[in-house]
Amino acid sequence: MVEGRTLRRRPGAGALAGAWAASAVLAMAPCGTAAASPAGAASGAFAHNAMALALLIGLIVFSTILSLLHIRERARWMRRERRLAADLADLRGAHDRAALLLGSERQIIVTWSGREEPQIEGDVSLAMDGSRSASARRVLAFGTWLSAADASALDAAVDTLRSRGERFRLTVRTLGGRTVEAQGQAVGGRALLRLRELTGERQELVELRAGLQEARASLSALASLLDAIPQPVWRRGRDGRLAWANAAYLAAVEASDRDGAVREGTELLDRAAREEAERRRAGGRAGAFRVSAVMAGARRTLDVTEVPVESGSVGIAVDVSELESVRADLQRQMEANVRTLDQLPTAVAIFDARQRLLFHNAAYRQLWDLDPAFLDGRPLDGEILDALRNARKLPEQADYRSWKTGFLAAYRGAEARETWWHLPDGRSLRVVADPNPQGGLTYLFDDVSERVHLESQYNALMRAQSQTLDTLKEPVAVFGSDGRLKFANRAFTGMWRITDEALGAQPHIDEIVPLCLALSLSEEPWTEIRGAVTGLTDVRHGLACRLELKDGTVLDAAAQPLPDGATLLTHIDVTASVNVERALTEKNEALERTARLRDEFVHHVSYELRSPLTNIIGFTELLGDETVGALNPRQRDYADHIMRSSAALLVIINDILDLASIDAGSMELTRERVDVQATIAAAARGVEDRLAEAAIALDLDVPADIGDFVADGKRVRQILFNLLSNAVGFSAPGQTVTVSARKTEREITIQVVDRGRGIPPEVITRVFDRFESHTLGTRHRGVGLGLSIVRSFVELHGGRIEIASAPGEGTCVTCIFPIGGTEAVAPATDAESLQGRPAPAREPPAAEPQIITPDFAKAAKSARSAKADPHGEAVDYLLPPRESL
């Protein structure tokens, strides 16, 4: 085999020898060929011999070279065999040493190579609890011989080792309580797991390490717990200096960190308290002592406990300031309870576990009339019973001793006992013996004599009331808190046809409702009545509804909750009043239709009168201007009278038409930037003649920088003109009318104030109604449309009007307009006011005037308008009649 390998490695030597022999034969071949001629047949034999010689020489050379090569390769093979034998011996020695090492202690070696099956070597009985009958594969089933937590941890570690080659070292415990060290690492591309049982010093070391870790964890948990408690805790060294403190201690001494407090020796207790603690430790006296200390800047009362330990001492301070306060409060509360019990009419006596009297109130002394000195001597319960029996104040008993024994047996009971005593003097007592938690009894003696008497009177009164309710003609019924019919008079049972048998069974409201629905037209009222009777709401309210029966009877039903949870149900026959109400409703509807017809008639007539009146005004102006001929003074005077009367009538017609437009919703405002100061000045110029004629002063209080706002300038001037006319008409000579204006971020406020007669309370509620005119003793006259126009125009601007007035003090009318030009809203129509119901909802809703003023006659003049007639009528507009025409 070695030679084969040698020949395969050195194929060149044999080839060389063969090549040499072949070349010798070929070199002699031409000679043979040449001799093969007819001339030299004898030389052929010589050539054949030469070739044989050459072949022989070649074979000898080939054999020699081949032998030399064989000797050389055999020497190499022998050297290699000796080297391999040495390596094998070393491996056998290493194997023996590994086997010796592996067998020196109980351990298992598991190796994995790629996806091949794991190789398990060592003492597999480590995982078999000493039994070798089981399969070695059981070693890898860690859950069968290790604790659950350790098996899971080892599985995870092995998976990590095989997947990522991460080494690990774990200490696990078997189900039998033995300790095993598991070590894993990657060696030569293989995963190696070593399981070794720890015994002797190693096991002790592991246990010590585990105990140390557990002690550290316990110490850390204890430190965390001490940091969490609110009481300061500290530890001192042998020298008495502070060595450790919890978080509560640091907060008490206002220290920033623990190390700083320990280094600086920040103390919670003063020197005297520390010396007292040291004396107590030295004298071996245990227990807490009370001191006063400052904690977090506040003086507190502390119970301090310090105990000696091997390394020094440990201490804790418990804040008992609140405890002392609670004790004081408890003492005060007990004293208050004593005073309260003394005020009770019920007799109270408290006995301790030894059956001695601890406390009794004034009602107890008054009830039994015993000697105070006897009671203050804390007698036994049995002694008090004997004293009461001797005074004939206990119920008569045939066997007093047995009765007393049974009565005192309440001291051994766990629940309160209640008995009734009927005394020889005719009184009745309710006696309650209630065991105390700390032992003993509390007696309650309640004199129920008066209560029994009142109960008998109450029962008699209830019978009288039942008989009285039975005689009533109105149906009455009482339903209990459970919804059952407790009482019903004859009127109720007769109306709803409830038999005496059904009434005696106390039927539920659910059984009554079907009987009543058979006679009623609607089901909804009875649903509400049922809810009122059986409702479980926190706050109970009364219910009122109307019932209509099929025979035409109308009942007003009322369900009223009673204090005891019951419900009183009553019916009142209102058939006659309902019939009268229906007749009045029909009459009211007829009146409303009449009012609408009146308004339509007035609007129609106003439209029909406007055209001829406009012609009259136009022709009168032509006559007054004398464009068709000269007029004598009388004719000119007649023309002026015609002009003034026609202008006044035109104003009234225009007001009616404006109101008609507002009612129809067709009035549109021409919005523009309105200068407030200029508008007020223009309105003031319109009443200059009236002011001069009536000797009335006008005061304009308008800031120069008030600016403007978005509104219909013509309607604003008309509003101001009407208000000024009213103020002038109701002011006396020499008085002053004030017009003021103020501007805020959102509103413009204009006020017109006079010092006239004022408006009486009975008039002020109707002054904004149409066709309401009140002279109030002045010469002012009007048809009652001006202020209605004012309110309508203000509301069309999205504003509101307010008024304040008192008789003899004058009137203040305030108009408030939005600055931004709010979308106009239609005011309430007169028809809606007459019908007694609010106008339909609009967006945005118009603000109703807070206080309304009476309508005054409108008087105004312009440069070319007609003057007021002797009756006080005047035009509403500042435009001249010709422009109106």
C-alpha cells in the first residue's frame, strides 16, 4: 500500500528507464534495416544480438533505478510510521488522561457538530438519580431531572450556544436537591455542554454565593422598604456617629443626599435626646421614650426607640403628634357624647364585662329614681335589679331568680336582645340589651307609654280619615311604595268599576291600568301615572295630567308622592270648566280673525288713500308757490292749512305702510356707513322750531371721535326724530332734552332723555303697542304708531330698545345698534301681539324692549316741510313733501 503510494507519487523514474531502453532498441533498428539487404545476410544475426543486449541493459538499468527508488521510499515510510506510532501513543495517553479526568468526578459531556446527533459522554447517572437503566438521551430532557425554572434557563442557554456560539455558566438544581454546574462553550466548530455535580467545597462555595446574593437582595429590599416608610430610621456605628439613614430621615433633617448627611453627621435628635437613648441602651432598658424634635421645619412629638446591635445601634422615630391630637379629640368627643346622652329622653346605662355600672345618663336616673350615691358607687347589674325589685319598679315575676338569671344571660350573648317591660305603675318600657365589643352591655330603656297611646289615637284617626274619604265625591286612591293599591274610596272604585274582591286583594298598578284604559280615550296619561307610582327616581315629583273618558267626562288627575313612599292619586271632574274653556277658545279665535281683518282693512285703505293725498299735496304746493296765479292772504292761509293737514295725514299713512311692509317681511334696509354725530345733528335740526316754540333746550352729548357704523341712515334719522319729538312734546318750557351717544367694541348706544312728566306704570307696559296714544295731560296728540315704528326699525337693525321712566322724573329711551351691521330681523307684528302668542322664530332673534314707553305725537319740520298743525300732528320724515311726492 505504501509502495503504491510511492509509485503514484514518483511515476517519472520508471518511465525514464523504459524510455532509455526503448531508445537503445530504436537506435539499433536502422542498422538492422540496412543489413537486411541481399548483400549481408550474415550481419542480421549480429544486429539481433545487439538489440537483445540493448534490451537487457535497459532492463537492468530500469531494475536498478526502480530498486533505488523503492529503498528511498521505504525509508520515508518507516520514518512516517514511527512518527504516527508516536502520535498514536500521545493520543492514547491524552485519551487516558481525559478519561481519567472525566471519571474523576461525576460529570456529563455533550457535544453537537452541525446537524449530527449529539454525543453524550460521562456519568449519565447524574441525570438518572443513580439509575442506569434509562436512556442516555434523558440527559437532554432537562425538565425530567431539573427544576422547572432551571430547566427553562438551561434550554434557552443551550439554544443560544448552538445558534450563536455564546458561552455560559449556570448553577442548577436537580429534582433530588443536588447542585449541578452547567458550562457551555464553542470548541473547534462544535457546541460543548459540560454538566458537573458540585460537592464539597465547591457546593459550599456556590451555596455561600447564593446566600450572599439572597442576603444582598434582602438587604436591598429592606433598605427600599425602610426608604418607603414615613418614619425616620437610622443606624449608628460603635462610635455613635450616624452611619445610615432612610429617605424619611433625610426629609426630616432636610438633607439633599444620604452620603452628605452621613458625612456631615446631620442629627434629627438633639444632644439631650441622644444622651437619653445612650443611657437606655447602656442600662438595657427597652421601649420607646417621647421627645420633641424639629422635622422638616415643624416641631413634632416623636416616640424614639433605639436598640443595640453588633455594629452599633439602630433607631426609629414615630411621629405621634397626630395621635396626641386624636387622643385629645377622642376625649373631647367622649365628653360631648356624654353630654349628648344626658340630653336624650331614652335611659342609657353601660356596664363593663364584670357587670359593673360604668355610665348612666340623666334619663336613667330620672326613670328609676335611684340614689345618686348608690349609682356613683358602680354597683353590679344584679344589685340594681334587686334594688328596683324592692322598690316595686320591675315587672311582676312568679320566679324572680330564674327571670334575673335569664335577663343577665345577655352578657354572654352575641346579638342585641329586646324585651318589653310592663311596670306596676302602668308604664311600658322597651328594653334593649346590646353587647359591647370590649365586653359588657349597653342598656336602652325607652318609655313607650306615650307612643302606645299615640298609636292607638293614630289608628282611630286613620279609621276616621278612611270613612271621611269614603264620603267624598272625588275619586281618591293611595298606592303603596310597592305599587299596590292600599286604599280607594267608593267614588274611585265606582268610576273605574273595581269590585270589592279585587280591592281586598290589593291589586298592583299594572292590574288597575287595564281596567281604567277600557274606559279612557288615551293611553298616555295612564303611562305617566304608572311611572309616577312605580318610579325609582332619586327625587320624586308630583304629576298632573288630564283624563278624557269615553262618556265625555273630563278629569284632572294628580299623583302626589307621600312621605312614606306611597302615592296619592286624585281625580277632579272638570267637564264643565273644559266646556267653558272650549267656548272661550273659539271666541278668542274669532277675535283674532277680526283683528287680522282690521289690519288688512287699514293697510288696504292706507294704500288707496296715499295716491289721492299725494295729488292733493302736489296741487297745494303749486297753489302755495303761486305758479298758477297770485293768492290773497286768506287763500294762502287756507293753502297752508291744507298743506299741513295733508302732510300729517301722509305721515300717518306712510307709518301704516311701513308697518305693513314690516309685517309682510318686505321692508329692506339700505345699509351704508352712517356718521353718528352728523345723523344726530340732522335729527336735531328737524326739531329746532319746536324747541324754540316750546322754550326747551337741547343738549347734545356726542364725542367728536365716535365715528360711524353700518345702518340705514334714513331710518336712523327717523328713529331719532320721533324720539326727539316725543321728548319735546312731553317736556315743560324751560326744561332740557339730552341726546347722548356712546360707542363700544360691538355696539352704538344712543339715549334721548327728557325731564317731563314721566310715564305711569300702568301705561308703560302698552306704549309700544300699535294705536296706543296717551296725552298724559299735555297738548300732544297722535295716533299711536310712532314708537311702534321706532321699535320695528331698531329691531330691523338687529338692535334693541330700552326705557326707564318714573312719573314726575322724566323718561330715558335707549337705542342700541350693533356696529357690524347685523342681519336684519323682522319684529313682532301687531297681529301676533293681539293673538297673545310670540312671533315665529327668526335668525337672529330680535331683542324685546326691556321697558317700553308710550307713543307720542310726531312733530318734525325740515326746511321745506309743513309746520305742525294746531293739534300737534307733524310729519315723520326729514324729506320735504315734494320729495315724498
